[in-house]
Amino acid sequence: MKIGVGQLEKGIAKVVLSIGRTGKRNMAKAAQAERKHRVHPKLETIKERVEARVMALQISRNELSRRAGLGLSYVNDLLSGKSLNPTKEGLMKLAPILDCDYAYLVGEQPTPRINENGNGSQNLAGREPDTSTAKSIPLYQIGLTDPDGFFALNNSRRTPWTMPVSNDDMYCITVPDDTMAPRFRVGEVVIVNPNKPVAHGGFAVIRQTDDRVAIREVVTISLDKISVRMLSDAATIDIPRAQVKSLDRIIGSCELV
């Protein structure tokens, strides 16, 4: 049987296409295997500092992984040596749950948190305020929240509180529950500056149009909604943009003394 030139060309094209697809699949598998066995250049530092934060927070590895939205075994795989090349994205999700900065985990800063002046973060309640710049700002003593987690800022619960800042718009709120633990624990004070912008992954007081507020991590900000979450629950909650009056940035926290 004779084979025409056109049929021969089609047959050759099919063979070439098949070889090309096989080659791409093999290259993808090789790249995946290389990523799997590649060792992060700062792996030992990362493991040491993650372990230190786990011990300091006294929370199980599985629970930390769950809160970070990384599955149940992420931290255990990292510390046991099963995971050799943690990604920046994964560590950035884990850092706020470990109450530290990403830069600390990879050895780029000596302390877990860095304040805005570039110094290691300190407990404001553990030092005497500088009376030359100290002033009183409103502190709202919060009790129980409403069923949806929001609460009213009643003037009856407003008291003056002094700290070394000079911004007339700043205020403080006592943390009402452990929904934002371990970052913010019940009874602590969060310091809020509404004049500073809130970035994705930052913490803020979400003020709704009915003037009720909640302390949340801001996941994403879009034109029609603001996505937030509680650290005790990895689930993301979408709040319609029209329902949000403002996002007031949390710039620090301390114990109330």
C-alpha cells in the first residue's frame, strides 16, 4: 500500500508532538523533584527560630499550622526535617501566628518584632513613659462582644490612658476575647492609629457603619469587599465594603497595668 506525502507528513507531525509532550512532562517532573530536594539556605536558622516561638507560645505544632492555613503538618514537617525548602509565602503566613516578623524567621533581624523606629519591640507597660511627650488617649474597656464578634464603643466604658505618643486621633482598646490569640490575648491593650494605612496581612480595628468594631487580621482589600479573619479560625470572612466605615491600623499592644 502506498502512503501519500500528506499522510506521511501528518504521521511525522504526530510523532514529533508526542515526543514534545513527553519531554515537557519529564522536564516538569524533574523540576518538581529538584524543588522537593532543594534545601533552603537558611533552613537551620528557620527551624531554630520556629522552634523557639513554638516553645514560647506553648501551642502545639498542629494547631499553629492550622491557624496559619497551612494544613496540620506544616510546622511538624519543617522541624522534623521532612520539609527542606519552606517557601516565603508559607513562612509569611506562619509568622503572625508565631507572633513574629518574617524577617526574624529567616535571620534578618535579632528580635521577633521590630517597632517603627527600627528597634526591637518592647512591652510598653514594662518601662516608664517619657513625661516630656506623654499624653492621655481614650481607652475603651470592652466586656462581652455581640454574637457576631462586634461590640459598641460606649463612652460609659471610656477612660483616659497615658502613653508616650502625641497623636490626637489615636486610641486603645482592651482585647475582649482570644479570637486573635496568640497575637493579641484577652485583657491586653491594642494601640490604634487610624491615620496609618492598613496593608494586606496587617491587623486593624474594623469599624462598621453602625459604629461597632472588631479586631481582625485584614487578608485582602478590594473594591467591593474586605476579607478578614480571626487567628483562632482560619476561615476568611468577607465584609461588604459599603458596610465598613474605616480600617484603623493596630500599631502595637501591651499589658494593661
